[in-house]
Amino acid sequence: MKARTETETLLRFLAKVPDLNDEERLRLAEELPVHEFPKGAVLLRQGDVPDSCFFILEGCVRQYSLDEDGTETSIEFFTEEQAVEIFQGQAGGKPSEYSLACVEDSVILVGDLKTLPATYAKYPKLVPITRAMMERNYAKTKEAFAAFKSSSPEERYRSLLGNRPELLERVPHYLIASYLGITPESLSRIRKRIS
């Protein structure tokens, strides 16, 4: 049986999903695999073939890549009620181009990519819920990427400050700098100018 806190965490999230009744929520909370991961846990390594997808119930997960020189570049941070999407090409047996690691202790719904169709068949109400969530995430990611490419480092920082200020409290600044495409020293100078 799943740990009580994990089940309660999932139930709190499912209570926000209006298309599910109480019985469905309880069944899902018992059946869906929710796990606790410590800070620093690696969920996926660059080069490995993904076999799971992730939905963050509590905590923060960083998506990053490593270049040939061993330099890490933070790509995205996922926090509460965000899905870490595994794209179809990767789900089809291709190696991942990025790694995923917990920035904080995290509680995560872990879906098996192979059994996902069976889960959707058993719980068809999850299909439109998941689709709507993925479409929202895709639109936000596309918009953020376009803005990122056309903005200066200071504008990127201001955008992060305005749209996701909690990350600045939860994520070490050297990882924020990597995400913004600047050095930690440059980030420090920008922060001083703004404050």
C-alpha cells in the first residue's frame, strides 16, 4: 500500500479536477504510482531511453542538458501541478537529449509510458484532462521560448521575476543563471541593478 502522505497529496490534486467523482478520485489515488524523491535524485539521465513520464505534485524538478565539454544548461524548471512531458520521439525508444533531477525533495506521480494507453482506457476521463494540460503547457513553453530568444539577459530575469518569482527562492542562483543563459556573476550584477 502506498504511503499515506503520498495518497493524500494526490487526493488534494485530484480534488481540483472537476470531471472526476469522489469514487474515481479514490480509485486513482490508490492505483496511480506516486513516489517521494529526495533533493538531487535523478529521474532521467541524458542518453537513456525514457520509460516514464512525470507529474509534479510537490517539489521542483530541473530539466537540463550536458554539452561535450561537460557544461550543464538548465532548460526548464517544473513545480507543483506541472507535467514533465516526454515527447513521442523519445517515448518511441530514442535516447533523451536531457536529464531530469529534483532540485527539492519532491512528490511525483510517475507514469509508465508502456502502460499509459491501458490507464487511459480504464479512466477515459483522464484523456481530455491530460490533453488540455499538455496543450496549455505547450502553448506556454512556445511563448516563453520565443520571448527568451528575443530578449536580453536582464529582460529574461525580469520576466522570470514577474512570471515565476517563486523559482528565485527555491532554485540555487547558479542554476537560475544557467537557465537565463548567463554566468552567476552576470546574474548577480543584474539583481543588484534591479534592486
